[in-house]
Amino acid sequence: MRILHISTRLILGGSQENTILSCEGQARLGHKVHLAYGPIYGPEGSMLDRLHDFNRRCETGDELVRPIARHLPKRDPGERVVPIVLHEVPHLIREINPLTDYLCLRELKDLIHRIGPDIVHTHSSKAGILGRAAAWSFQRNGGKPLDTPPPGILHTIHGPPFMPADGSPLSRLNTHTKNTLYTLAERHAAKRCHIIISVADAMTELFLSKSIGHEEQYITVYSGMETEDFLHAPTGQDRHASRAALGLADNDLVIGTVARLAEHKGHDDLLDALGADLKANPNFKLLWVGDGWWRDRLLAKARNLRLSIRELDRLQPTAAAIPSPRTDSTHGQLILTGLVPPARVPTLIRAMDILAHPSYREGLPRTVPQALLCGVVPIAYDVDGTGEICRDQVTGRLIPLADRPKLRQAILDLAHHPEERARMAVLGRDECADRFSADRMVAELEGLYTRALHMARNNASPSPT
């Protein structure tokens, strides 16, 4: 099949990693894969280097067509993989702008016309709305050569586009207006695709509650990841080595977070909940993995709490020497890594005792199963699909949204009961090993693509008449 994926931004993030793993897995099955995306900018990083590295391996013959779990390729294993074709769409941006969005729609229609894909698979809300509209315009050969069959169209919901309404009355009104517009746009887009994929059952429930699409369109496919990187530590990257590299002492309690420093990710809640405890317990450490637009504001807040801060990515080379855990274990109660390549994330998670993920909105946060795969217990807010893997007192601690006192108490409870941390992490690790495999995700997508293609070629409507 010729497959076109469309994603709004290829920053470092869960939905982007899901998309790229899908592209790589499908290329290894022998498909011709295209990936379209908007301009990348800002402090949140880029995943383009990974795609360029994959394409270099394809060109040198290091990537070969191969089978994956429960699926055999239609081409002979051992054949070279065709590189993923990359397309930057100039006007595909996250912000709502009628003129820019109109230009983007034209660009996507032109791209689909030139590629002639069998499958169009969109990701994230903006790319999903515009990408599905562009692909559907060819559903009955509108503007396309009559001898070219229409594409099967799928969309993945990685997280809710609807924002929590908080702040001033004007701010709440603005958020409510945007949520209403997104709801109407998602309803329109749902009529222009064959299958809607949710990364968690909670996403299906949320969208159906807003009358977006119909139940028969939805199916849950858990977001795949390279589980081996988390399950098995390479030499020199185990827990002890990871902590030593950060200058952490054996008796330090490391409460880690892997998330962009951005709105609704919950970094403020951690500071509010634990500020006094951090000052009272020098061996309590916050390890923040990531960067973002809110970095300076969050660090100013931490300084106001009189927390010592160590910014690993901003140290001068002469000052970057690893502090001795014996002599400097109190240096940097808040340790900030800045942007790190995805390959370093498993190593950093292994340095943690607890993963805290007090995010206000998610699909199913990848960092929660990643922590469990590393043997680290998660604490998270009970939002969206988080509870499908972080089950309270079973595979972690699930806290009511924005309940900072309960967030604090859960962290302190687990801080003093390492045996409970270990018990829940072991159970969660076993559950996640297969459920979140990238090969399993790609195999499940393969079946859905065949189904969507059949619907497109038989002019099947995605919505009940």
C-alpha cells in the first residue's frame, strides 16, 4: 500500500513518536510510506533527526523488509526498505487561523493528488480536521483521475482537543468558544473518514459523548513504543549507573516527571504540593525531563520556594562535572535535564523512585506505561485514559484531578513504603510488555487499513444514513 500520514507538529511528544513508529513499522512491512507535517520550531524539540537516521539506514541496506508480530509481509523478507518520504506543509500550524487553514487545505489536497495514496491516516486535531477534509474530497474521484481509486481514511485521537475552562470569566468564555468550534469541526471531520482510532477507551467515550462520529467507527489501538528499551537496561544504564550520572545518593527519593514544561502538565501542582516537604527533606529530589515555553516561569516559582536548582543542559563545560553523591547530595533539589533524545528517556526513568504525572489532559500518557516497564511506580491524575493503565493501588496511584493534598499524600505514602512501590511496578510491567509493543500496534493498524480500503473502494459511508 501507499500510505500517507499527516501530523501537525513533529516535536518531541507521544503522538509524534506513535506516528513515527507506525511509519517505520509499515515501511519495514514493504509499504511505501509518506509523512506530511507542519513547520517545527520552539523549545519542544524535533523528531526529524530520527526519521533522517531511519532513511539513511534504508539507503545503506541496514533496514530490510521483515515480518512483525502476527503479520507476514506480502514482499519477500530481506528486501531493502524504501525510505519514508517527508513533506513539510508550510501552512499546517497548530493555531486556528481561517486564511492559513484554507491555504493548508489546498496544500494537502495538492499533496494527496500528487501521491495518490491508498491510505490517508491523520493524527492530532488540526491535521485531523484538515487532512480528512482534503482526503474526503477524493472519495468519489472529485478532482482526481477517474482511474485512481479513492483512499481509505483513518484518524487517530491521541488526546482531547478540548481545553479545561479555568481562569477569569473572559478566559473561560474564550476556552468555551474554542471547545465549541472544535466540537463542531470534529463532528464534521468524523463524517469524512472511515475509521477513528482511539489510544484509550476513554477517548472514544469522550468523543461519543459530544456526538462526534458513531460507535461503529471507533476502535482502540494502544499507542506502541519500543518496549525493549525500557524493559532491559543496556550495560552502564541501569538504575545505579543512571543515578550516579546525575549525582544522586542511594538514599535520595527521586520524584520524576517526563513532560513538556507547558500548560496543564502539572509541574505547578508538584511545586505547590511538595514545596514544604522538599525544604524539610534534603534527600527529596525532583527530576524534570523535558523543556518548553513555561520553563522560565516554573523555575522562577521554584526559586521563590527557595529550592536549589541544577539545570543540566545549561551548565558550562567546566561546571558540568557530576557532583559526588557523598559530598553534594543536596545540590539541586530540582534537577532539570532540558530536552533529551528519546533514547535517553529510559535511562532517566530508571533513576526515579516515583514517576509523577499530574497532567490535566491526556489521551493515554506514554510516560505512565514507560515508567512501569522500567519498574517505576506512577502517580497520576485520573483524567482521560490514564486510569486504563494506572489503576489505583494496583499498578500505581490515581489521584482526583487537581487534588494537590492527595497528590502530596500519595507521594509521601509511597516514599515510606518501597515494598508497595515494587509490588505495583512489577504487576504493571507485566501488563505493559505486550499491550504497548510497537509491533502489536503496527499489526493492528494493518488490519484496519485493509478494512478502510475496502470501505473506500466500495463507497461505504462512515456514518449511518
